[in-house]
Amino acid sequence: MSNFKDKIVEIRDTTKKACASLVDESIDLAYIDGDHTLRGITIDLVSILPKIKRGGFIGGDDFTKTIWQHGTSYDPTEVFPFAIYFAEAHDLTIYTLPFHQFLIVNDAKGFDVKDYAGYTQLTPRQIYVPPKIGFARRMFRILPANARGRLKAILHLNR
């Protein structure tokens, strides 16, 4: 990236606030790594698309194959599948990439998924059903803190 330092502008703000000061169709590439909730990714993609030049890109992180990236104690991570639905709604091409990344091309050539990370074969159950936790882990969560260490030693749990 150092070769392009004079062309890169890093903006650290919410996408909605940042977009308020940007001219429409003025950005070649926007990379979003923000709020992973459905509300967050919706605001991010809807706000940034008008700012992207034709042929430009929107990239993003936390494009995980299950909405339970951080477990059921946290809000679901809905970057995937929402980014795909967004691309379809706007007739754009989206690339699913390794390392939980995505890239949307503002090309208006019609909706297309270029799947380089194995998303198209996922079933709704794989995406939306919360992971089951075993009895030992469930018990560990409800025990008082002073009893957790003892149970951990007995069951040889790594976490």
C-alpha cells in the first residue's frame, strides 16, 4: 500500500457520517469494517454505494459463513448474507473471498456471485441455526466463578 499512499484517504468514522461529506461517484474503493449487525451493514452499504464510481469497489470484512461468528452471547453477524442480498437488489457482482472478505463491483452488469470461498453451497440451517454447546460448556457458563476452575481441571477444558 505504501506505493499508493498519496492516493489513499483513510476515514475513521461511521459510514453514514463519513458519506455526508463525500461527493457522489467520487470513490474508487471503499473498505468497510464496521458494525456487523443487520442494522450496521445495511446502513454501511446503502450509504456508501452512491459514493462509489461506476466500476469501483466496496470491500468488507467479517463476511462469515454463519451469523454466529461470536457465539450466541452476541448479536448475529449479518454481513453475510446481507451483502449478497444487497448486490442482488442493485444488480451488482459480488465476490466471496477467503479470510471472511467480500468485494462488490459497482458495475450494473446484472447480479452475479463469483464464489471463491464456498458460500453458494451453504444451506439456511448452516447460516442461521445457532451452534449447540455441549453439556460441559453449558454447565461451565452457569457455575460461579470459583467453581469454574475446578470443573475445568476435572474436564480438561481448554477454554
